[in-house]
Amino acid sequence: MPIFSLRTLALTCASIWIFAGMAAPGQAPKPLTNEDVVAMVKKKLPESVVVSAIKSTPGKYDTSPTELIRLNSIGLTENELNAMMAVAHNDGAKSAPVSPSTSAAPPSGKWQMPKVTVTQGSTSAELKLEKTQLAQTKNKPTSMKSLASDSVMTQAMQAGVSTASWDAASHMNSMVAGSAVQQAGTVFSSVLAHRTPTVTYVWGVSGPASGNVLQTASPTFKVNFSHAPGINPDDYEPAIVKLTPAQNTCRIVGATQAKADASASAAADWQVYSHYLEERVKADPQKSGPGMFTVSVSQLMPGEYGLVLRPVSKDKKFSGGDVARAQGDGLMFDSIWTFQIADEAQ
């Protein structure tokens, strides 16, 4: 049994009192929520205190993959996220709606977001997991360069319109929904209730450049998605792709064509990767176990790159809804770890 210092014990009690102990006498404490935990982290409470508060207080947490990515980007640690997921699991709490493929228990009963660590020389560092955005355009995906010059697509990326936004609007099947999404930068060429035209879906990551600048042209990556929620890790392998900067607003990852309402479908019938356009870089992924790889690349030219997770089989089918909400298989395909090879890299 761990021994806590008096200061740690006091902080734990204080955090529990602040967030859960203010209920009226005789009433049960109000369950902690995601935002309560975020508040504790932003107040710079020690990790041990936050974890203790989560474990010792009733909680009602959203532990959907998209929310876990958000919480991790805010600064919650793996231990804090695992504590929240344990409470949600034990209490039978439900996350955001998921497809049957994402409801299965993860390996060894413990979920863990995919992780990537980069090594350059004798130094290693964990890269931040990012989620690609999705935009539509009527232009065909003939090349990455042509997509980069598509002003409609880049406006959508710049506006930061997530797939969930226009996915919800498309379900309304109304001219108002179509116009609202178009004004935000995503293209709907007709009322979806009447017809479903073929459009180009473009995956991109916001910002003109990655903040991860590598000083080596031959980095090595350790990749672990063995416990990613709702997927079979043997279905995926890591790959390195070259990113195409687009009008100083985003970097294009790849694109494919599909029906305009593909992202609204819950059925796993979308072969996203069968005709996917991307600029693969030669890499050497060595598998050490299900969802565990070491990826070596040599002599990358200066520029923008991303490590992505791709289906082993190009015929693998996805649910458009999972891709839109970045859950299950969609989480894997939407995930990216960006990096930049510096001009002076050796």
C-alpha cells in the first residue's frame, strides 16, 4: 500500500472537496467530469493527486477516442487517462455512440492511445498524436500538387471544420444544412436528400509546418498501437508519408473519391484505402508484436512528413461514421504524428 506525504494527502482531500464535496448535506457527491479533471490539471496539481481524486470520487467521464485525444493534447497524462477509463468501465458509463466494431474489449482489458517515439542519435522523444481534418472538394485527386492549389479545400481546412460538423449537417438533408456547411468551407454541391454526388475527400493536418523539427535525415520510430481501442492491431502497419503544404494553411496527407454522404454511413462498406492518393516514403517497418513496430528511414530530404497507420490490406473496409468521428478503425486512419526534417539535417 503506497505511503502518501501529508502534503499529498492534503492536496487530494482538497481536490475532492472542491470538485465533489460541495453537495448539500445528505446528498451524494456530484460525480467528477472530464472538465473537472482538466481543471485540476490546469491548476498544476501533482499527477498522483489527480489520479487519487479520480479513483476515490464518483465520476461520469466521456472516454471516447476523440475525447481522449483532446484530453491528452491539453496535458492529461497516461496515468490520469487510464484512471478515468477504469472508472468509466467499472461504472458501466457509456461513451459517445460507437459502432459494433469499437465496442469490443481491448487487449488485456486496458485501452491505450497509439504512441510514437522518435530517436535521433542518442536522444528519444515522444511525438504528439494529432488528428487529421477532412474536407470535401469537387476536384478529382489527380495529384497532391493540384489538391494543394484547391482554394475551396484549403478554406475548409483553415476554417477548422471537423468531419463531425458537416456529418451532422448532412443528416439534416436540408438546403439550410448544406449552405451552413458550405459557408464554413466544406463543399456540398447539391441537397443530399435528392442525390449523392461523388466528391473528393481530402485528409489534412492544420498549420503550415510541424513543430517537431528533426536534425537527422535518418530517424528511427518506435510505434505502439497494440492496445488501441476497438481495432485489431494486426490489421495495420505504420508508414511514412510526405506532406504537401497548401497555401500556408495546412499540409495535405492524402485523398480519395467517394459519395458525398460516405462519412455519414455506419456500415463498414467504405474502401477508403483502395484508391487512396498519398506520397509514401520508403521505410523499413519491423514488427515485434501485434501493433508494435520499429520504423527506420534513411536520408529523407528536408521537408514535412508524417507517420501514419495504414491497413495491411488495401481492401479493408471502414465505416464512414467511424472515420468522421475518429473512433475505432477511423481513429487509426485519422491519426498522424508529424515531423519536419531540417534543412541542415545530417
